[in-house]
Amino acid sequence: MKNIDLNEPSIIPVEHWHPLENGLIQCDLCPRECQLHEDQRGFCFVRGRKNNQMWLTSYGRSSGFCIDPIEKKPLNHFLPGSSVLSFGTAGCNLACKFCQNWDMSKARDMDRLLDQASPEMLAVAAQKHHCDSVAYTYNDPVIFYEYAIDTAEACHEKGVKNIAVTAGYISQQPREAFFKAMDAANIDLKAFNERFYQKLTGAKIQPVLDTIEYVAQETNTWLELTTLLIPGENDSEKEITEMSEWILEHCGADVPIHFTKYHPDYRMMDNPATPFSTLEKARKIAMNTGLNYVYTGNVTDPDGQATYCPHCGQKVIERHFYEITNWQIEDGCCNKCQTPIAGVFDKKPGTWGNQRLPIRLS
């Protein structure tokens, strides 16, 4: 664990960058591979070059802390009903024109990071407020990689679990340590076509698919996926079918996917909101493909937000927004037919419900 002065930037470990023959240094954290002159920042803005090293301006600093329901991440199969201490920093390594957290992810002003917390402070706060987990969210934790991993280690020492809410845009070498530190992850699969990624996120799809497949097949990290359906951009029956088939083949039938409603935001204010019928259609397509746990999000839809036993069809978890209203799971199995329900469950669900509690740590 680092000894950190919260008033100074943290120096990034050398394995995440390397010098080039032309005098530039290259950041090796994500597929952008930014090549930097002295005093230049990378695309994410919070990682940059100073004194011929890579440094991180947001270590120990946050745009705020909030206790949320786990279902808001969204995670429906990881300690349902529990509370999670959520926080983010600033910046992002994607350029999503539809970003719904753009005030933080697109921030270029470090003065937005008004709150401070060391990894140890975060772990103690989670324990004090009876949070089962800490979530690295709001902006992508990949870009505050060192801060997230150090905090995860501090949390594990106190029995607190860790959740990454991420777009999965991370390079192969640092990917292993990042997800090894995380107990659960929700990865944002923004679309299933390269045109969408290049046009609307400024990124490429293949590194995201590689990350998803890696987490599903080679780690013990509980994985769920989210796709924000944007009318006319990524909501065709063909694309949803191909995405569902890919998930089934590369991740398995038990990885939950959340199809969520888009509302106009940031640089796509003229696009219409997602019709409810589109979410219903996407859910039906994914289920018909063979995926066992498919959800709708950002809408009121009791059927689309319930968890069903894949064998007998019983509703084993019913939800009203983020609140658990019915629980039919015993020892991780459907209490009617004893079929295992994929996920990480306590004997009883949490009771945090729909609460949202902002807190200050410093």
C-alpha cells in the first residue's frame, strides 16, 4: 500500500508505461496507448507525463461519495438488496457523445474533486456505514487504476467487497491485476458494431469484447453486462440477436444482461428516448437466444426487473425499482425446484431498498 500525500499527485508504477526511442513515453494502461511529451496529459486527462514519468492527478480525490443500492450499479445477482459505497473521480478514456455522467467523466477541472479519501479511509467508511461493498463508478475506474486497486486491497482487509462499473477499455497486461482485485463487475457493452464505437465513443469494440470474455472465462469476478439502447444506433433486432449470441457463446447463459433506457443527454440531445417496446423486444430476443437472466433498466417494469428460475420459471426475486419485494431463494437455489441461481447471495436479501445517501469523508 502506498503512503500518499493527498495534496500531491501519485506516481504511476513503471509497468504501466514505457519510454519510446523518439523521446515520448507511452501509457500502457488502455488501448489508446497515448504517447506524451513532457507536461502533456493523456486522452483521459487525469494521467500525464511530468519529470519523465507518468503521474495520476486524481489519486485520493473524488467528486463525491454516496451510499447506493447495489441494484443501481446495476447488479441483480450480487448480494441483492445490499448497500454499496459508490465513488468516482474525473475524466474518462472514452468519448461517449451520449454520456449520462458527463459532468464528471468529461470534467477538466480538478477543483471538481472536492472530497478526499485514502484507500484506508474508504474501507473504514464502508465498514462504518455497514456497506457490504465499495463501487468504483460514475466515471471509469480504469483511469484511476492504482487508486481503485489500493482501495480494493484495503477493503478486502476489512471484509468489504469491491465492484467495478466500467466500459472495459483496458489493455491486456494491466487487466489481470485490476479484475483480480474486484469481486464483481458490470461492464458496459455499448453496442455490437464497430461503427457505433468509433462514431459515438471514439473507441474500438474488440478490446471491450476481449475484456468481457476474459472476466467471464478466466476470473472469479462476478460479471453482469449493460447495454444502453439508443434508438436508431444500436437497437436493431439483428444487432441485439448477434450480441446475445456472442454473449451466450463467449460468456455462457448465466451472465446477466441489462438493457436500459436512453434519455437525451450531453451531445445527443436531439435523439429520442428509448421506447419501452424496444426494451421489451430486446429482452425477448436475448431470452429466446438462450440467456437466462435478462433485465430492463431505467424504467418501471416489474416483470423485466424480476429474476426467474431458468428451470421452472418461478420468480425467485421480485423488485420494485431497487427494493426487493419477494425472495424465493434458499442456499442459492430456487426454493421450488432447487435449481441453482447464478450469482452471489446471502441467506436473506439486504434491506437498503431505494435509499440514496450522500456522505462526506474528509
